Amino acid sequence: MPDRDFSQGAAYVKGRFVPLMEAAVPVTDWGFTRSDVVYDVVHVYHGGFFRLADHLDRFERAMQARHLAPPETRAQMEDILHACVGLAGLNDAYVSMMALRGRPRVRGSRRPADCDNHFMAYAAPWIDVIPPEVQARGAHVLIASVPRVPDGSVDPTVKNFQWGDLTTGLLEAHGQGFDTAVLCDAEGFLTEGPGFNVFVVKDGRVLTPDRGSLEGITRRSVLEICADLGIEATIAPIPRALLESADEVFATTTAGGVMPIARVSTGHTTHILGNDRPGPISAALREEYWRRHEAGWHLTPVRRDLAETALAR
Amino acid sequence: MPDRDFSQGAAYVKGRFVPLMEAAVPVTDWGFTRSDVVYDVVHVYHGGFFRLADHLDRFERAMQARHLAPPETRAQMEDILHACVGLAGLNDAYVSMMALRGRPRVRGSRRPADCDNHFMAYAAPWIDVIPPEVQARGAHVLIASVPRVPDGSVDPTVKNFQWGDLTTGLLEAHGQGFDTAVLCDAEGFLTEGPGFNVFVVKDGRVLTPDRGSLEGITRRSVLEICADLGIEATIAPIPRALLESADEVFATTTAGGVMPIARVSTGHTTHILGNDRPGPISAALREEYWRRHEAGWHLTPVRRDLAETALAR
């Protein structure tokens, strides 16, 4: 195999490793034409995957929930993720894994069971979901008018690309000058934002929604850190009014960690939190989250030798 | 340009014409990773596009609704569709057009407005959504237990690839031995199935849902044919009980036309329609739909000269 430029990222597609910019999905793959695909994203911090086993567990559950069974074993998928990071030569990375329905073996079939499912993955340089300078001042967030898709129609704990409602919220937020959006469900309970979980702090208690949300790995980390720090933290229904009267609000995501929010707006009225900057509990959780990274908490060193093996394929 | 094999279909991707099997979407395109894409499908019958202007009108409305603006003009898009069919050498074809969000110009941006939107299209040999032999006996359909995503969360009149609820219904139907599924909304009103509109016939009246559904072009054609034949036809709320007690049920779609349904089941009880075969009104509408095709109704001849121009690009 000739030397190839993996500096923009490295991908695994149908059994081959290619530069990320060459990685593509067939236009007739149901992973695209029906968004019939599940995914997960794990990050690499200073040469180590964060909570890799937890991400792989969630990814496996998602595949099972959607009857997706690519040929690679879990161990092979794990090796592929290592190889992608190694090929890209990254110390800090955003690493995506996907299982796609694929295309039917029988021409013209409309049956998911007739499709050859396949696994894809890639490692790209780290990107924050909310830019670092916005995290520093605290994000300005619109409560979008579009209701989140109900859990009964599309299970939000099965990580998927069906972002229609989230994108509508994002377009609405950007159109009004906000950094991003959060969505409530049709009953007026807080759910999540485009790519992140949401937390509310009220009277010293930390709350995160029990519905309409991914069971985020960063969310789980925050709940564990709260327990260790003696902060009461609960997964519970959060009425919109509580969000609008919160003491602090923050977002969590793999691609950004704990991200403080300084303003929450309905579009008509804007609730400015604290002194229009990250609140003390948000800041403490953020600091502790990254301190634990430095200490190697849940980190799995990237096995760079697997990149050599991958290139030899 | 060397001779290429377009016999499996021809596609237009980022300004180039390629064999369909080579057409692909970048793995980091938001059209894939956020299913941030709208599409439309028009069919070609015996060398002519059916209701091409109506499909392009709907496609334009969908792009506007999602703030998608690819560089091609409508006239250029239309020429590209002609060229795809011409390159593939097809007389009967399934022709898809798509507008994708694309990728951000600014690395790391999470703003839809920062993305380069793009237009894709392809022509492939005709495929029926429901196989012809199943249409002949009448399809066996499960009323899926999964509720359709509400219109307020994801607008079903903006044709999209977010098939999560529809795929869940399809998996449920196939698991129980049915040909396909229809979905009701959370309030128990009939919506649509995976890739088709649904019609109910009761006491000589034809009804199709007013919610949870694409405004199908075949659906519109059937409503027009009903008017011409003096059959009362209405867009209206259809409670699930009416579906379960219908005299006839049929589906409509671009990729199949009018498709009779012979059985509708809740999983527990199966309602056998008529004599377990296509009903008389369904059969008459199907016949008239194809008879009008033969007569050239709403057909635009494929301009095969555009394939030559395309190859010269």
C-alpha cells in the first residue's frame, strides 16, 4: 500500500483503511436513504480512549435494538478504532463508529433483513461541540419551539443520525443569534440539545432529564463525579419552568465535556444565569471532569502498533 | 471521458456524472451524519417522466423548508435528471434527487449555515415498493405498534430519510410474516407506511389521511382520478377503527402506483378485505392510473440528447 495522507483523519470502510476525506457511503445504502444506522462517538484524550468499554457497550445495545449485525466482532471493532487513531497520528481525537443497514443482496428488495450490514469508523482531530471561547463565557441557548420527537417513535437512547427536530431547533436558535438550542417535548419537559445532554442546577441540586435524551457517557461521568463530591444529582422530569428559573445550566457531551450555559431564552424573555457566566457548580464539575482525565480516569491507551497492522492489510 | 458502464444506473455527484454504484456521500457529510437532506423521487414510464414539474415543485418547497440551497438552478436540476436517465439508457426508471447539507467550510463549525449544500441525483432501473406478485394478490399489512413521529417534530410533507419509526414498523411487520406496515399516530389516527400513502374505501367513499403523511404525487393523481370518475374522495382524519373495518384499503407511491391491500392486521386479529383480494374500487383506480400513463397523461419525454452533453463535461 502506498503512503497515504491520514493527517485529516483515518477511516475504516468495508474492510479497508482510507484517509477520512476519501471515506464515503454509497448513495443507495439504507444507512443514508433511510438513515438506518446507529453510531457512537468516543474521544481520545492525550493518547487514551475515555471510557471505551462503556461506548462499545452502548454501541452494541444500539445495534441489537435496530437488528444490525455487521460481520466484525466487538474485539475487531475495538482494534479498528485503535488503528484509525494510530493512522491519523492523533493524541486528542473524535472517534466515530457506525453500523449501517447497507444494501439489499436481492435487487429491489425492501426488506431490512435482506441487507448486508456493515461497520464503519473514523478518527478525526478533536472538535468541541460548543467552541471553547463560548464555553468560557457560557453558551447562550434558545429553548426551541419545535418539540422533540417522542421516545416511543424514535428511541433517543439508541444513538442515531435522525436530527430533523434538533436541526430545526438549531436553525431557529442561530436565526435569533443564539449559540445553540435545547428542545422540550410536546408535554413541556426538557429533553436534550443537538449533540449534548442538559443539566439544571437548582438550590444546590443537580438534575438531568429522564426522557427524550441519550444516556450520555459524559452525563454518566458527571453523575458519578457529583456522587463523589457529595452533590445531590438526579435523573428526573424537568418542567420547562424549572429550566427557565434554574440557578445554573450546563451541557455535557463527548465532544466538549462539561459546557456551561450562561443564558437560557424563550425568544421573548432571556433568563440570565448567575452573573452571565458559568456557575460555580458547573465550573467545579467541568474542572473535576478534566482533572480526572489528567489522572488517567477510565483511560485506555491507544495501541499504536495496530496502525502498522492495519496498513499491512 | 472513457466509456463507463451506466447500465446499473447513472448518478450526478458534485458536478460529475458517475455510474450509480460509484456514487457516494462523504462519511462526514451532514446529509448522512444528521440526515440533514431532503429528496424526491419521480418515475419514468415508457420514456417519459411522470408529473416532473410537480415533483420539482415539491422538491423546491422541501429545500426551502430546510434552508437548503445547492448551487444548481431548477432548470439545471431538471437537465441533470434527463441526463441521468439518458446515460442509464432506461425507459422505465426510478429517479431520485437530493439536496444535502454538506460539510462546513469552517473546520469544526456546528452551524448549518456554514455548510456547502449540494445536489445529487440518480436514475436506476424501476423497482416496485411492493413486489408485483404481492400487488396482484393484495398486500398483507400490519398496523405497527410504533406511533408515527408527530408532524410538529418532523414535517412529513418535507420528504426526508428519517425512517426510524417506519423501519421499526417494517421490522415488526416482517417479524410477524406481513408484507409491510402502516403506522398510526399516538392519537390513533392512520398516517402512512414506509414509502407509501394509504387510502381507505368505506361505503363507496375514498379517504386518505390528513396527517403524518407525505403529500404524495400518486396520492394526488388518485384524488384527481376519483374526481373524474365521480368517486367521492376526501383527505380526512382516519381513526384506526375505520381502517380495521374498511371495505378496501390500498397504498400509493411513485415506485408502484396504486397497490391493493388484501389484509390489515393488528397482530392479534386480521381483517380480511373483500374476498382476500384487491377490491373493485382499488382495482379500477389502479387500472385507470396505468391507462392514463399509456395515454401520456402528465408525461414529459426524456431528452436523451442531454446525456451526450453530460458525458462531454
